[in-house]
Amino acid sequence: MTDFRFMPVTPHPLLSPYIAKIWVFESSGRLPAQEKKLIVPNTNLKLTLTYRNGISAHVGNKPFLQRENELTLTGLIDTPVTLDPYEDAQTGTIIIEFNPLGAYRFFHLQYTEVKNEIADLADLSSNLTRALRTQLADAEDVSLKLQLLQNFLLKQLERSTADAIYDHCIQRITVTQGLITVAQLEKETGYSSRWLHRKFSAHLGTGAKNLAEIVRFKHFYQAYSADASPEHLKQHLYHYYYDQSHFLRAFKRFTGTTPTELQNSMNELSTRNFRS
């Protein structure tokens, strides 16, 4: 049986408004073949360091390989992801998850280019990132690696400025659990849907409507993964979706399967990215 551990890390106070969570994942090897290695979209972009072994992933049907000591940025994901250790051996990974307010404050990128992608950060950013990767590889202690990563992010944050309109929209989508419409955001901000779409694409890699759909499913999936009974399913279904067909389309889109098929193969890996 594979043993794996999730160890939460408290972000630096200056980083905490933009970071959903930091955690260290360690595994003794691959999960059993019959278990789903499913990661459901949760709105967060991810900075990942594989300090022991590597990670093999499929985003939708596209394969990615992150080797040992690589530092990658996973853009906004709106399709199911499966992953497992690259080799059936001890694995260690640090994951920093940026909430939708966060990534644009740290990285100046074309975010549409990294949507549903896992990209080597050195290819996206400057020589500063390449130097960081060398420092991370030389640091033998996980706590030192975490310190280096947070110090890097603090320096990046110093150079950034807030976008008030975008931040307002993100907060409204978050507070309403994805139930607010783009038309309502137009009224609140005074900007057109086309302008808002360009703003969201620049800072996040997708439009406000798509983000709201992911947020809505995220809240449903939190409840579903805690209790997948039919009664509990129905209780939450009609809060977030118009009808059963609307819900089933969303469920299939974000998990690649049906509620019944997924129910018997849920594990902590499938649900952990929804916990704080």
C-alpha cells in the first residue's frame, strides 16, 4: 500500500492574500493502478517544485513530465488532471497554489499561453528564475527550499501593482460562489463584457464566465467529496445548477466521469486540493 502525506505550510503574511495554500506532498511510490489519480480544477494556479523523483501528469489528454528539481507553473486548469510519481519510488513535492487574485502579482506572463499547461518556469521568466532553480537544487533541507521560494515571491510582489477592477470582480465571483453573472459584473463595474474578458485573460488566462463555472463546481465538489451519498448530492445540486442535465455536463467536464463512476474510486489525492 502506498503511503502519502500532505503537510500544510503557513504562507508569509504578505503573501497570504494571494496564496490559497502551500503544502508539501510526500509519497512512498505510485498509487495502486485501480485508484484514480484525479485532480479536479479548483481555480488555483500552481508553482511546483519536485525535490525528489518527478511527476507524470495528463492535463486532459495531454501528457506532461516534471523531472526532479524542476520548478514549474501550472496555469489555470479547466479540465481534469491525472498524476502519479514518475518512478515508483519516494517522491517529494512542494506546491504553492495561487488564488485567482494571486498569480498576476508575481509573474508577468501571457496567461492564456499557460492555460491547461504545465510549463518550466525558467522558460517563462527571467534568468532570476534559473538562479533560483540552482539554489533550490543545492538546498538539502525542505524548510530552506520553502524559505527560498517565499523570499522569491516576496521580491516579485514588491514590483507589482494591484488591478482594482479585476480584483473586485474576483472577489464578487468568490463571495457568490460562482453564481454571479457577467452581466451583473458589467453593471457593477461599468465595463463591457468584452473589456472584462480581455482583463481576465491577461491576468488569469480565461474569462470571468469560465472562472465562475469552475468556482461553482469547486463548491459543489467540496460538498460531494465530503459526502457522495445520493441525498447529499441532490441537496447541493440544485443550489449550483439549473437542472440535472446542466449539472451532469459540468461534472463530466471537470472530472471526466460521472458521479456514480467516481464515487467508488475517491481517495485523499482526489479531494485534498479542495481543503484549506
